Amino acid sequence: MAYTVYIVECADGSLYTGIAADLGRRLDAHNGLKPRGARYTSARRPVVLVYEAAFATRSDALREEFRLKRLSRAEKLDLIAVARATIAQRP
């Protein structure tokens, strides 16, 4: 089973980092369309996916989530900008 580490931007501009086995279901939960969304995002809806990275194991995904959560806001925004630029350059 693959896992995704993701960052969402909340309606108030804050960033939330998490992991999911089913990213679509998790985003629906964060936006209140399904049960079990995070308490943090429930008060800051809607959320928009701004970054995602896939990992083969839950352990690898948890390590990356921990690393991302230690980054400053500026570092996270730089990571998001690089990811967007990489996607935009694909043919």
C-alpha cells in the first residue's frame, strides 16, 4: 500500500501537513464531506492541496511528515513553489 505525505493550505492561509493512504478521501474529510477530518482543519475550511509526495511504506511517509513539520513556514512555502515549478515544466 502506498502512502502520501501532503500539505494543504487552509482558508486562513495556514498550512497543515499529514499523511494518507487515500489522499482523496482524506481531503474530503478535511473539507467536511466525509467524517474524521482533523480538528485543526475543521475550523479552517475549505482546504486546498498544495503539495504531495508518494512513499512506498507508512514508515517512510511518517519520517517525511515529521521532517516537513519541523520546517519553518518559509521553508514549506519554498518546497511548495519548487514542486509547482517542477510540475509546470513537465511536457
